[in-house]
Amino acid sequence: MSDFNIHYVARLARLELTPEEEARLGGQLDNILGYIAMLREVDVTGVEPMSHAFPLTNVSRPDEPGESLLHDDAMRNAPSRSGGLFVVPKIVE
């Protein structure tokens, strides 16, 4: 992998790398890309696409209405509150 790509990937990941880290990670990325190239050569004719190696089923409980928390119980651990409501940091100007 070229230095340009290492710098590009580091910038995308918002990482500041030392020259030693760039050299080490460059070699590791080369190995990974080489392994991916080997996988592309594998004959997968007749193999159906899958998202997981093992079949998965939804193990969540059914969504059924139940008892709600009392207001005082819900507010008990609130780090900041005002007028009976949670106060959270403003994130949109």
C-alpha cells in the first residue's frame, strides 16, 4: 500500500500516525489486501450468499405493553432536571 493511501486512511479515521506507525501499519494493510486478493480467487460457484456463518433468529422478547416507571423513579438518577424534565446538553444550534 502506498504512503498516499496510508495517509488517506489515517485522515479518514482521524488518526495522527508517527512515521514508525505508518511503516508498520502499511505492511499490515498490505498483508490484509493480499489476503483479500487470495479470497477473490476462491471458486464460490454454487455457494449461496449469506450474511452470517450460522443461521440467526431474533431472540428478543415480544413487544408488549407493561407497567411504566413512576415519574419520580424515572427522574431519580437524572444528573440534571428542570420543571420535572430531564435537562440534556444542547447539540443543535
